[in-house]
Amino acid sequence: MDARFRIGQTVEVMIETVAFGGDGVARVHDMVLFVPYTVDGDLAEVKVVEVRKNFLRGKRKKLLVPSPHRTEPECPYYFRCGGCRYQHISYEHQLEMKRSQVVESFKRIGRFSSPPVEDIRPSPKRYNYRGKVGLHLRAKRGAPPEIGFIDTGGLRIVELERCAIADETINDALCELRRRVLSGDLPIGGEETKVLWSGDQGENQDGLITRIVKGRNLEVHRQGFFQANLTLTDALVDAVLDLAALTGGERVLDCYCGAGLFSLFLAEKAGDVIAVDIDREAVGAARKNFAAFGHGGVRLFEGSVEDVLREHLAGEKGRMDVVVLDPPRTGCDKVLLDMLAEWRPCRVVYVSCDPTTQARDIRYLADRGFSLQVLRPFDMFPQTKHIEVVALLTWGNR
């Protein structure tokens, strides 16, 4: 612990930037100080709450001079709920910050001196854009159950009447859920999670609900993953199609296909599509979607990408033109990245909601012969710390 600093100490600082994750960054002597709910340009009085070898964490006590980038949050739960981190920042500056964070991630982690980051695509809706939320329900002995989101500390539930970034049909469903739980019509035991979808008309017998993408109906499992932004998903699909640059005869591998969001549209322009996902319900939904779209020829596999490539697709080595990656936030397994280096597809389109793990993986591929061509960011999550980036890599210098 640095003897110059102590927990509880108060310092006056100027916030210089905002780091990926949402904390404002200041410097005290030669130490970095992270301060939540600040923005570059803030002059603030800050209490030190954590002292580490290489950095400090603080809590804002008083805003002495507000940054010109500040705005008033629209949500009354904002400073307690852990869902949003940027509502105190003007939307225009959020976009600038997020693009800068992508650049910084690819410089610092990816070790690219001049990352090819395009301008970020804004969300048509800054609030009420989410088509899916996960609520936490917790029974309490001798008290009414709690219904809401996990707080900034990660332990307590912030009870709320509505969520400012959720579609209003979700907020209507939240009110009805609260009524049923508190009246006893819907008893809960212990702690549960409840997923609410926009425009929910109920699920079918397979647990599937319908989402509309580019004017087409897609079936998605209620508990499965799907892009949350109702107003920007079409543009995300268009970006994948654009960077895949299909002309009609290519062989395409979709490594984390989910319910088939990208494969369904890639199959309309490719010669052959192989889709893989480890989640059984997602594969079931994708199978229904491929049939409904008339893409019965798409080869669909259930299992980890690494196992499927090794056990079922070894004969495809060296024959893939385009590989699409849309992994979880943790990124790709090195086994898969090594396989891609061996298979040498002409193009890799990598979609990620975490530029730090994406930068790590792309550096790994770049060290094995791929060239980074484009980084195209999308603000799929306004008011939050998250950023979606679509990257294009080509084999060699192509």
C-alpha cells in the first residue's frame, strides 16, 4: 500500500478521461484514481476508498466545477442501479468516449499503433431501446419480496417501477409482474430471475418467442441470447453482411450462431453455410428458423465450436472463405483461434460486446498471419458502459 495515501483521505482532482467500464480517470501525483459517475472536465472533491499498488479508487464527495459534457439522468434509480453507467453524460459525448475506448483497447491490449476504428453508429433511440431485461426476484422473510435489478455493489436488489432504457411494453409487464408477486398470485422461493421481452405475447410449447429482424420473423428461446437493441439490430446484421462481402459461391462458417441471426441472412448470399452453437435450445430455434427461411441446406451442429470443428468438420480445413465469430463476452478459446490460423479463411468477421477481449483475440490472430482491416463500432447499449464492435480480418495482406 502506498504510504502517501490512506482510505478516507480527500483529494481535489480534475477528471481527464473515462475508462472502459465507466469510471472517470484522474491522476494524483503519479497514481491513477478511478472515480465512478464522473466525466472528463469535472473538477471534483473525491474520497479515497481503496488503495492499491498501482491505482486508487475513489467516491465523489462534491462536484466543484461540472464538466460541459454533463447532463441530468432520466432515471430516478440511476446512481443506485448497476445497469447504466453513462446517464450523467450527454449522448454525443458518450459516442465520442466509446469510440475512444475502442481505440485505446486496440492500442493497449491489441498493440495496434493505428487501429482502423470507424465512427460509431448511434442508436436511433437513446432510451426505451431494450427488447429484453433480466429481473431479480428475492423472497424476504417477514417482508414483501424484492423485484428489480442488482445494485452498483452487486449484492442488493434495487426495486423499481420502470426501467428507462427498456421498451415500454417491458415496463408494463414489470408492473404486472410486481402486482402478481406481491398479491401472492405468483409465489417465489428464495431467489429467482425472470426474463421479460418486449411485445411479449407468450411463448409457444417449445419456449420460443418471436423477434423481427429486417422484416422477418425469427424464433428465439425465451432464456437464450439475442441482441437487445430493438432499433439497431438490423444495422448490425447489415454490417456483418457487408464485411463478409459474399458474391454467391462462398463457404461460410458461423461459429456461435445462436438462433441463426447472422446465418439466416448470410445463407441468402453464400454457396454453403455451416452453423454451430453449444446451446441446445438455441440450435433448436435456429433449426426452425432455417426451415422457415427456406434454408434447409444449412448444416447445423450442436456442441462447442472447437469440438465440432475437430470431430465433424476436419475435412473442411482450408476450404472456408468466411468465418463469423460472435462469442460470449469472454471472447474465443485459443484452441479455436489456433484452428483458424490453420484453416486460413479469406475473411473473419468478429462481432463482440467487449473490445478488450476482442482486441486480445485479434492480436492473437494478427500474430499468426491475419490482417486487421476494419473496426466498426455500434452503440447497441446507450447509457451503459457496453460497446458492440464488428471487426474484419483478412488472411495475409488481402
